[in-house]
Amino acid sequence: MAGPGPGPGPSPPGRAHRRAPSLSLRARRRAAANQQARGGAGGSRRAAGAAMEDVCAKFVSQKISKTRWRPLPAAALQPPDLFATGSWDNEDNRISIWSVGELGNVGLGGEYQGEPQLLCDIRHNGDVMDMQFLDQERIVVASSTGTVTVFRHHQNNQTLSANQRWEKAHYHVDQNTSCGGAACTGVICNNPEIVTVGEDGRINLFRADQKDAVRTIDNADSSTLHAVTFLRTTEILTVNSIGQLKIWDLRQQRNEPSQILSLTGDRVPLHCVDRHPNQQHIVATGGQDGMLSIWDIRQGTMPVSLLNAHEAEMWEVHFHPSNPDHLFTCSEDGSLWHWDTSTDISEKPSFLHQGGRSTTYFSHSTINQSVVSAWLSNDPTKDRMEITNLIPNQTLSVNSLDILGPCLVYGTDAEAIYVNRQLFA
Amino acid sequence: MEELDAEPPLMVVPGADPSARQLCFAWGPAEVLVCETLFGRRGSGEGGPSSSRVFVVRRDQDIYIQTLRKLFNESHGIFVGLQRSEEELAGKSRKAQLVQVSKNYRSVIRACMEDMHQAAISTRDPALHSQYSTQVSILSAMELIWNLCEILFVEAAAAGPLLLRLLDWVRLHVCDVDNMVREVLSSENPSKHELFWNVVDVFVLQGRMDEARHLLSKEASANPASVNMYKILDDLMKKMPVPSLGNTQTLTEMELKWQHWHEECQRYLQDGTFASNSHMESICKILLGDEDAILEKKELMTTWYHFLVTRLLYSHPTVKPMELRFYAQSSMDLFLGGESSPEPLDTILMAAFEFEMHQVIKECSIALSNWWFVAHLTDLLDHCKLLQSHNLYFGSNMREFLLLEYASGLFSHHSLWQLGVDYFDHCPEYGRVYLELHIERIPLNTEQKALKVLRICEQRQMHEQVRSICKIMAMKALRNNRLGSALSWSIRAKDAAFATLISDRFLKDYCERGCFSDLDLIDNLGPSMLLSDRLTFLGKYREFHRLYGEKRFSEAAKLLLMLMTAHIAPCSFWMTLLTDALPLLEQKEVIFSAEQTYELMRCLEDLTAGKSDKQKFQNDDVETMKVEMLRLALARNLARVIVKEGTLEGS
């Protein structure tokens, strides 16, 4: 018979619930992840597994539209420790800077102290539509009011201030010829150059140190431009709401794109674009139907491959900056996918097991692999790509993600930011 | 009409003065608009309507508290998870699952409470501080009620385990004494501390026997003279039987053991073993369940429900759920002793002990300033299949009614509306209608937001709303002179009438400027071109221009003719088309065949004949000249083609 006392309850609820919010959260998510892992073994689509365990969540009381890691100095060896977020659809939108503590702070029993801490924030007029770090200290923010602002993060006293502002960089000229701001939907930086695109179909080229736009292409697109990226130092690539990719050479004075690529037929709007960090001709885009398209801009006007992915709008696509065999996408349907083409083919059991398939592996590993990127091999992608959904219980949209080194940060409409600092563990 | 359960609370609208100006109001989905009127103002006519103001009065105030947004967002995930988990498991594992869900909800409340507590500590503004503190106490009361409902309704603990759960509940929520315990335990010599016996009493009252014994052993070692007395009390406390969670013993077994133990305690008390130490004597009385002895420690228990649980522990450890109501009522009466009347929290807890679930929900709805609590609790209880029999005389059932209220509140918030969608989805009867009405009222300031709203509507096949949103966006684009965007939106909505309107704008622009704008769009219409006749014409007409530009004249000519003969082109545009034919007719080589030329001539004659004489006179000279030139060109072309075709056939 047990001694006097409260009796051997399995776990007094009080104990578990007195924990810090993030910890109890983590515990719950871990349980969910484990369930999934048990359920969905095998197949090329693996459910969220061990990687989920190191995800830290923080509810921030504002819907997050953008998350970005601060870039690391060239020689840095540490993982990134600072990121910025922008909010949308609030009466009072904010740009916030967060720090994630030292990686060494992993407590006993694997408890993780790395919950993001708010360092500073500042009001932002309008929804944050896009956001990019210009350098270590400056962040360029695109607003739904059409204004583009450069904020400076003062690291000595942890404050943010507006450093430079281009009012109504994007605007409509309506029937009464009064100017109304038009949402600036995308921004990309290549210090000191800043390119912005907007709902007004305009492309602006700014320099961080100049008050006026260096160049403006009015009516660059008859529909909404959704995103922009640098192809080379002088070439940019835009995607629009009728399924087109346009390449613009900024050296030419002509206000015409130098090349147009498009999805055939159904004109599905494209929402995001990213360029392969090493092979500049490979471009990935994400569409309204959640489809991932891989393009080779050297050849053809159509995508090399169309990969069925999310069930709703794909909001962002990112190649891993230093490990471009990995790609990350997030979507309105509340999922975040990790696409991995780095599966080591030579280790796979060859023709003995897989019959016909192995020949494709074989041919790739011997002939093509060193030359052609895994992303462009048009046929066997299905066999060779491993896709992981990093969010098992999805509900609301994942609006933004960013990856740097082993770290992933993403933000959702459920007003939470998530940090995973051991992505490849 | 049912009677009112409570006086409706009076709400003062700051700034509005009903004595000076009469107020009028209009109902909104989750708020009321109140405005000042000019009606019934006596005397003071001067000054006119100096400041007629409109006030927005909101019912669900808590929605606007920043920290609570965490609660709403996190619990939304749990809610959706619960709806999805529906009925997968049966019996025991289903119950375990529901208890887990309930615990998750509570942990969210706790997390939110901690945040709020932090905020209260860190703020320097006294007004804010008191506001946060109020919220902390409200959240803590919510958690207290929820926890009790979890024990009694969700888990439905049986006699035996029920008491253990209630003990946990009391230990978790009666925290006032924690500070005292900490102070005594951290002092250099706990047994010499003036509050030492209070702490021992607290442990005994909460059934924390091990801790109490630990403290007593320290005291015993300091008093070698009375070590025997301590040993006996320690032994009693050690031997006290407790209900087990597993199936290791039956209730009768337990009751038998308990009876023995009780008699043993009785013996020691009667033979005056503890007479020399009043503290120990009172502990022994408590162990015996002596109500007066327990009530003496009122200050240490602070609440009547603590008293109830202590009383049950030492006099009715195997209390059955249905017997709770008697002990609860008498405990409350004894504890309050007629000094103070029960507060809303007491009434709610009492209703729970009486297993009056509906009463709990009703009292909570009245007492709390948000719908969050009742909506989620009711939903959980409904999933436990406890609420089925109850129907309201309005709306659907209670679960749905409360969820609708809560979700409507969310929709009135500028940012939380997205959460509301999932709640409406799980209201089978009226959810859809509510969603339809609310979603149309979301302000659409950017295309991205419009896309998010559209996605919600498309996923639920709400065609009417999809059309309306696309139309709003198309109109906006049109007003901003963004024809391309406007066309894209109307194509998405499959809105033929609007596509026609925009196509006309394109054609008008073309007629005025002589060139097309937005070529990238028109060239890529694809199958969507078939949406409206006018759009088809626009696409085909542009194709004609492209063919012409590429010097593929015969194809261009064929297309041009087809546009008229197949009646794709609107009649008003025929003259432009015929004029476009002029340069083709004047090319060096013959392009139109004889048959095609005849067709063209017929088109021209149809066009001129169709117009009444009156119209003809009104037309200026340019028009007449155009017709004449066309006739001439057609005749010349016919001559050339007859020669050419004749020659070819002859050769």
C-alpha cells in the first residue's frame, strides 16, 4: 500500500501547466509530430519527423506577413541570431526585431531556451507587403500604401528608426487624376540598389543613398506584379498575376522586357519567385494553385517542370542560400514544405531492388549529375525528390519563411512565429 | 418570452449625453451604432448641430485586448483539431483524448495568464496595471471553472478518483498560502518559525501528507521529550488510506480500511494522547473530519470549495459524484456562515457541483465579458455528448448559438476575422449564412487580402461572394485605370457582362489612340477569351493586328472577314474593320479572293443600308468619304482578282 499523500497520479495537471507557455506548446507539438511520424512511414512524402522537435513557437498578437533573417557577415561561422518580422491587417502594423538566444542554452533534458525575444519594434504605416535586409543594419520595407521605407536597426541601443522613405513610390492615377497609393508588392535589394514592384504594374529602381528613383518603368505590366528578384546585377525578373515571367535588362533604356516566359493556357497567377543561388538560369516560382514551377530561362518560354504542391496560394519559395539542393515553400493552406533533391543516389540500392527505376538513377548519377542541376532533370524528379511537410497540424496561412544556414523562421496568420534552428539535424 | 435572469447591465457611452440630445441606434453584426439626433431638443436652437457624433458600442470587449489575442489564436488551433478528431476513437481512448483537449485549453489560459501577469508587473502605468490585474483574476477564475468542469463532466471521475482530482484542483488553485509555505521552508530553522504550525495545517488540509510529515519530523527531533507523540501522529498520517487510481482495490475495501483507521484516530484522541499539544490535537481532529476543527482554519483555506474538499477528504473519501451537491451546499453555507452572500463565481461552481451544466454556461455567459469561454467550453461538452437534449427556442442549439456569437465577435475585429471562418464552418445550421453575410463586409484594401478572402469563399463554393469580391476588385482596378487588372478579375469571376464592359473600354482606347494598351495581357488571353463575345472579338481583333504586323496578309484578311460574317464584331465596329481592310485591298498583290470581296461588299452595304436616312444625314462628310473610298477600293480589288483568278484558271 502506498504511503499517505496525494497518491500516484500520472501527472498532476498543475505541474504540466505551470510551465512556460512555449515549453508546453513544444511538448504538444512534439506529440503531434510523433503521431504523424508513426502514421505515415514510407513513400516519398515523409510526414514531419525529428526535425519538428526543435521548433520554438511564439504567439505575438499580430498577423505576420514577412519574416527575414539578418544576413551574416561574410566571415561569420555562427548561425544567424537575429530576424525581423512585419505584420499586416492590423490597425497598427509593426516592424519588429527579434533575437534567438545562444544555441548553447539547451538545458538539461533537451529543454530549449531559445524562444525569440523582442528587441525593438516600430510602427509601420500600412500592411507590410515585403521586406528585405539591405545590409546588416538596414531593412527595406514595402507598404500597402505604396511607400517604400528603409529602417535602420541601431544595435548599440536596440532601437529602430526610419532612415529613408520614398512616399508613394507606387501609385494609381485614377479617373479624377488624383494620385492614390498602390500597394508595393515586392522588393529586392542588391546593396545599394533597391528594386520595387507594385499593384500599379510599375517597376522602380532606387539607390539607398539617393532621394529620387534612379529609374521608373511605368506600365511595365498591365496586371499586378507580385514579386521580383535579381537575375544578375543588371537584370531583374518579375512575376505577375497572369502567369508570366518577365526579364528586364536595366542597362537598356527601352521600357520593354527583354524576354517573356509564361505558363501555358490557364494563366495561373504567380505569387513568388526565387533564383538558384549558384546557377543563375534556374528559377523557381509558386502560383495561385499552389504549383511549384522550375524554369530554365536559357531555353524555352515554358517551365521545365511543374510540380503539384500546395492546395492554395504559394506565398513564398526559397532556395537554401548555401545548399541549393534544398528548397522551401509555404502556402495559404497552412503548410510549409521542404523539398530535398540531395538524396545521395550512389547509396541507394541499385537495379536489384527497384527494377526499371534504378536505370534512371543510374544514368543520372553517372552522366548528368555533375553537370545538370537536380532541379532541371525533367523526368525523375518524382523519384528522387524527398518532400517533407514541416507543419503537421496546419490551419491558417503560412505567409512567409526565411532560411539561413541551419535556421528556419516562419510566420503565420495565426499570429505566431516559429523558429527551427536545427533544420538538418 | 422567457424571464430575464439578471438585470441587463447598464453601459455608459462615454461622451454621449442622453439628457442633452436624444440618441438613436442601429444594430450591427456584433456592435451597435449610437448617434445623437436633433429630435426633441428643446429651446437651444442656436449653434445648430454643433457636433453630431456616432459611437460604436461593442458587446464583446475582450476581443480588443492585445494579450488575449494569443488566447484566441492558440485555442483556435485546438478547436479545429477537436473538430477534426471527431469520432475516430471510441470509449476510453476517446475520453482520454477529450481530457487532453481540455487540458490543452487550460494550458493556453494559463500561458495567457502568465503573459498578462508579466505585463502587469512590468508596466508602470497604474491604470494599466489594474486593468491587467483584473484580467489575470478573470483568467484565473476561467481556468478554475474549466478545471472543475473537466473533472466532473469531461473526465466524469468516479467515486474514489474523484476526490484525488478535486484535491489536485484545490492545490492548483489555492495559491494564496504558497508564499507563506515558501517563507517558512526557506527560513533557517523552520520549526521555530511563528507560522510553522500554519504551514503544517495547510499541508494537512490539502492532503499533502508527505510534506506535513517531513515538517513534523523536524519538529520532533527538536523536542526529544514528546517524540512518542510525534511518532503516533506520524504513524496515523502515514497509514491514512487513500483511494487508488487503478483498480487495485474496490471501494468497499477502501471504506473498510478507512473505517479502521478512523477508529484508531478516534482512540488516540479520546485517550488524550495529544492533549499536551493543542496544535497536534487539532490536527488529529482534522484527520477525524471534525467540522468545527476544520472551520477553525478558515483563514488557511480562504475559500469554501477548499473547505468542501478537505471535509470530503477526512469524512467522505469515497464520495460519489451525485452526492457532491449536498456537501457543496452545506459547505458553502457553513463557510460563509451567513456573513457574505455568494458571488457569481461561487454560484457557477455550485452549479457545477450540482451537475447543472446549462446553469454553469448560463451563469458564465452573464458573468464573463467574453464569449470565448462559454463557446469553447460548450463545444467541448457537446463533443462529450452531454448537451444533446437541450434546444433553444431560437436559433439552432446552444453550442451553435454560442459559437456563432463568438465568431461574429471575431469578424467584427479588423484582424481576427480569419479565425472566425473555421468556427462558422463547424456550425452546421446557420454557420454558412453567417459566413456569407460577414465575409462580404471585410474591407479589401490590398489584392493580397482580397485573394485570401477569395480563397475562403472558393473553398466553400460560395459563388455569389466570389463574384461580388471579384467585381469589387475589378471596379477598383477600373477606377484606377488598370484595365488589365480589371479584366483579370472579371475573368476570375467569370463575369461576362463586366468583361464586355472592359473589352469595350479597350476598343474605345484603341479607336482613340490607334494602338492597343496592355498587349501582354490581350495576347495571352487563351481559353478565357471565350468568356464574353466582346472579349473574343478583342482577342481576335488583336490577333488580326499581329498577323498584319507579321505581314501574313492572307491569314489576316481571312480573320478580318470572319469577324464580320460570323457576327463576332459588334456592328458599331464594322466601319473600323472595313477601314482596316483598306490597306489590304490596296496591297500590290491580290489578297482577298473574289468571293471574299463580294462578302466584304455585302458587309459594307448591310452597314450603310441598316442606317436610317436620318442618321445618314447626320454623319459627317468623313464618313461618307470613307464609304466612297471603300467602294472604290473594293471595286478595284474585284477587278484585279477577276483577272487574276481568270488567268490562273486559264493557265
